[in-house]
Amino acid sequence: MPTDPAATPEDPAELFDGPSGPAVRVAVDATPLLGRPTGVGAFCAGALGGLAARPGVSVSAFAVSWRRRKLLDGLVPAGVRVGQRAMPARPLHAVWSRSEVPPVEWFTGAAEVVHGTNFVVPPARRAARVMTVHDLTTVRFPELCDGPTLAYPELIRRAVRRGGWVHTPSAFVAAEVVELLGADPDRVRPAHSGVPPLPPPDPAAVGRFLPPGTTRYVLAVGTAEPRKDLPGLVRAFGHLAGDRPELALVLAGPDGWGSDAVAAAVDRVPARDRVVRTGWLDDAALSGLLHGAAVLAYPSVYEGFGFPPLQAMAAGVPVVATRAGALPEVLGDAAALVEVGDGEALAAAMAEVLDDAAVAADLVDRGRARAAGFSWSACAAGLEGIYRDARAAR
């Protein structure tokens, strides 16, 4: 693991190549694929697709669900098996929070490794246990979290004490897991995620949301939660809006436990009629807004990886973001980075991108090259390496 969690390799996939060898049988928790897509769901879909293409891994998927598990057949990629007993989510989570029974093999059948993709991993009888820890917001910033997620740190610690392995999407989070949760560094492995693909853009999306009289917009993508600091972005937009009457701010994403603060910030901005909140969007509409944006703003307080800025880079949109968590590692020099909470710097960086075509074009070129370095095949190679080491250490 790199000693500097903010290290930025020339090729992001370079650090995370996995070994080859005889196939390892892995049962992967695909519950995040059910319901509306989330960042964890995007990771789960991408990782499963990459793993299914690797001859060294035999993959089955399961869902901790009573009835919805049957939906997995239509959600997992080709090459991933689905077959399990019903797993009543609420009773199982209650029991697993206190004990190590029943083992997951009772429901999934035999496996050499079980992979929990959403911070926690079920107990197992013989299988090695791997869990993906996407970030440590619950430890670093518990005040920014909702109630259910605050249980994650202790569940992760317990699994680590019992020999569990930890996968993280960045070297930054890997270092935090060792530092803050006391995990064995030899059992904590980073493997960068890929870039979630977007469908062809819906050409009508921009017209549906752009306010009358505006022709350009700053876009933010994410749930309205405190960690995303959307109120800070709204205030920064207020500094830009007066001199740019053609400019709008579009906040794309569902409401969350930070929605009231966003609404209050919008109410205090003179250009409030040019701030649009879209709510949840399907992928085609999100793709349309993303491809049409003048700049993607990502003013997070903390991040363990960061899908939206990479998607924007892949779409040819310049990115302005904060130096929050893993973002310097992931975005490198392909984004304009400012300090967390510095609204004046955020406004200045956005203004430079909006007003200087050469700066914007340079960020677009750097961004496309940067995003191309992240792939789900490289992620799957890294995961296979973790699985093999975990199996060998059982």
C-alpha cells in the first residue's frame, strides 16, 4: 500500500493488478443492485461485470432480501450465477449485529470467499470474509451521517478482529482503515473502481430543467446530504451569478438529510430563480445534463472515491472539486482543486473555467485521459488478488 494516501500514479490501474491462478469461488453481496441506483450500487454492478470476465474467478451473487432477491436475475451481468435461499433482511441484520450465526453459506451454498460490498460482510462458516469500505465518513464526520450508518464502524472492527479482509476504492481510505480502525495493513487492499458508464444522453433533459433566459449551467450531482456541501456551492454560485445572467446552477440528485439546509441556502441567494433542484433522475436524463454542463462542481467535505467527477471527465466536461479525502488521488491534475469550505476559491475556480476557454479545454483533455485510466477490469484484477490471499489465509 502506498505510504502517501494522496499519491497519484501515472496509470491508476498500475497499483492494483491482481495475480492469476486457479479459479476462486466467490459469493458477492449484490443487495445494492436492488432499488434506485446509488454509488455503492454502481460499484457493485461494475465490479461484478469485471469479475465475470475473469477466468480465475467463479462468481455467484446473493441479496439479503426475502422477496426482492428474485430480481437479481435481471440485474447481474452475464456470467454471474444467482441462486440462494430466502434471506429475511431485518431479522438477519438484527442477529448478525450481535453474533456470528447463522453463517452465510446456509443461504448461498459453499463458497471460498464471501464479499460484502456495502461496508459489512455476513458471518461465514468456512469462507474467508472480504468487505468493501467505501469511506470512513462515519468515523471522520459522524455529525454528517444518518443514524443507521453510524453502526458501520463497530461492525467493521468486529469483522476485522475475526480475520476479515478489507477492500477500499482508494489508497486514501485504505490508510484510514488502518489508522482509525486498527486493521492489519496486510489485510487492507486498495483497488480503484472504474467509471460507471452512462447511456446515450437524453437530448430533452437540459430543456426540461434550464430556467428561461439561461444558456449555461454549473452542474452538481449527488444526494442532498451534508457531506456534499451543496449549501456552500449555492453560496459560491451567488458570487458568480450577478455578472453572468446567462448562468444557472443545476443540483441533480434526490433529497436527503441535508435538503433543508440546501433549501435555506437557495432562499438567501439573489439569483434563486436560477438554481434548479431536479430530484432523482434516471440515467438518460442525468447523462443529458452531464454532457451539456459548462462545469461539474464537486464541493465535498469528504470523499472515498468520487464517481460523478470521473463521469464528467469521461463526458468531456471540466471539473472543479475540493481537496477532500481521496479526490486528489483520484482526480490528480485533471481537475481544478480548491480547499474544503473555501467558498471564494470555489467561486474563483468556477469563474476561471467558465470565462477562459483555454483553461476549460485543457481540463477537458486532462480529464478524458485521467478517466480512461480507471476500468472495472483493473478493479476486478485487484479484487481477485484480495480473494486469493484471503482464501490462502483461511
